[in-house]
Amino acid sequence: MEVAVLGAGMIGTSTALALQERGFDVTLIDRTSPGRETSYGNAGVIQGEAYEPYAMPRDVRTLSRIVLRTDNGVNWDLRGLWHSAPSLFSYWRHSAPLQHREIGREYAQLIRRATNDHAKWIAASGSDALICRKGYRVAFRDNASFEAQLRNAERLRELYGADFESEDSAALAAAEPALRRRLAGGIRWRDAWTCSDPGALVQAYSDLFVSRGGKLLNFEIRRLEQAGSRWKVHTGAGTIDTAEVVVALGPWSPNLLAALDYKVLMVPKRGYHLNFHYPAECSTPRLNLPLLDASVAAIYSPMRAGLRIATAADLSSFRQGNVPRQMRRAEAAARELLEMGPAIETSVWTGVRPCMPDMMPVIGAAPRHRGLWFNFGHGHQGFTLGPTTGELLAEAMDLGTTRSIPSMAASRAFR
């Protein structure tokens, strides 16, 4: 069976590998090289501890900080909020405690598999040198935040078996000698793996796909057309005829599907990163593990290329300035804690996380078109969940069943 997978990020590439393994004749199509878009720009954490998706804050204190723009985790402007209003309202409703708890039970089914599903492709692609299996840290500058998040970590351990280690101020300082000042404490999440070059990992998976006989095409995808029992993928280099199509285009999926009369509500959360040179002095200690600085909602990740600073969520209508406000704050906070050299790039990298209002990825068959399949909307966890949802979708396409897909992800009905 011929299948065209649209999108060569972590989601699409992993889906192509899983389908290929099941005997499908797969063509992987993207306008750029594999892993060069959203998958490239993340913090490099395979979040095996993220048993619950990120809910929209509902407490007055946090919302007040967001409204006043004193919380670096969220940036916004009126035009951006207005554009995303229907999606944000639905996101708000699904973030209610009872609903979020129900979503978490299904979401955890995916997260539990994440590192094991990656392990197969890491081994097969010879990418082990890119992976560290020691987790990552969240660091807190004040005791109140530290204690609150410890209580939440205990809750996650009770509900899902989350594996973490609490580190007081002294323990954190001993574990990370690179820190220039004492902090209140930290939490090391041991279920997570980290990657020193996310784009290179996706490229390695893609190289494995090609080495096994898969076809990779770097064409701009313009539109989809159903032609009888088959599909035509119209690209900048001509038309590709195929029996089935998988849309794995992340934040670009709604635009492509709109022409087929699918209205996909999505919350586009822009994120930024910037890489910095390590200190010139070789004797200066570096971070041992990625460290999420809770005070500015930014993560500092040691990468092959240097120290990467990645930010949280920007809901504004457009990026302002060469270095956005969230990144300026994050860099200043990082320099308080770490010895850092100058920035490697001349401009900040920008990507968009495709967040669904109910926080679940969209996995399964399109409701109104035979031979059309969806695998997108993974929010903050596309890098984490690519191999898992790719395998689940391949199983559904091969066996004609969605029994292994969490029901909230498999039963979507778009307006």
C-alpha cells in the first residue's frame, strides 16, 4: 500500500518509519530537510515524566501575573488573543480540574511508552551518542515555589508512579557545580531522557528510513485532492499520486485541511531559542543536565553546539524585535546562574507548538475522507511522542483498529 506522509519532523519521520516497518510503501514529503522546523528548536528533552499535559492556569495569582506580563512563561497581545479566542476558550474549559484529570489519565498512556518507543529507533539509527538517560532538573529560586512543586511531584508519583528526586539547596549545588549561586532547591525528574542535538536525532531517524528503501522528497506541499479512491498531493515540483495520506504537519496542518472543509481549532504557542558559546575557559564547569529555571519559565540545555536557552509560550500576533522580551529575560536570568559566552547565532530561532484545546494529539482516520489520516497537535511534546503516536497510527492503518489509541485522541470530529 502506498502512503504519503506529509511533514518530516519528529512526528512525520517516526510515522514513516513505523509504516515502513509494517510493509507500507512510504514517501515522506517536506519543504525542508527532516527535523529542521519545530522539531529542531526544542530543548532536547524526551519528557517521560510529563504524565499530564500543560493546562491553562486558572488561579487568580498566576492569571494576574500573565495579564500584567510579569510572568515570563506567557507573552500575549490583544490581536493574538482575539485571533485564537475560540481555541483559547475551549482550552480554558478543558483545563478545569476534573476534565484535566480525565485527560491526564489518557495522556499518561502515551507518555509511559515514550522512552521505550524512542529506544528502538535510537538503537537502529546508531544515535546513542546523542542521548543521556539521567533526566533533567527543575530549579527554584524561592522556597514557596519549591515546596509547592514538591507537593505536585508527590501527587504525580502517587497517580502515575513518576520517578523524581528532591534536591535541597546543598544537594543541588553539589549536583550542578556550574551554578554560580545557591538556589532554594530542585527536582530531578528521572523518567526523562535528553538529547544533545534534536535536529540531528530526527535526521538520523530519517536517514534510517531512507536506508531501508523509503523515499524522501523536499517539496513544498500546496494542497491535497481526493481523486476517486486515491489522493493527489500537489507540490511545488509536481503532483504525487498515492493511495493514502498522513497529515503530520504540526502547526501547518489546519491550513492544509481547511481546503477539505475541516476546521481545526488549535492554540499556536510560539517558542524561541538561542544558543550560546560555552565559556572560553575549559576549566569552567558546565551544566550536567538540562535545567528548567522556574523563575523565568526557561530551560538551559547543554547541547553539542553550545548552551541552548529555550522559552515557554508566546501568544502574541507576531514576534517583536530581534530578541523577544521572553528571551531577553531568560538570558539575563541564565547569566545570573551560569558562566556563558556570547550568542552563537545573530538572531533568535522561532517555532510554533501546535496545541489542541483539549491538550490531546490528533491520531487516527479523518471522519469524512477515506484514506486520509491525522497525526498532529502534540503541543509541547511532539519531540517526545513522535515514535509513540507514529506506531499507534501505523497499527491503526495496518490492522484497521484504533484500540491502542487513547479514545480522546482517536475520536476527533472537527467542525
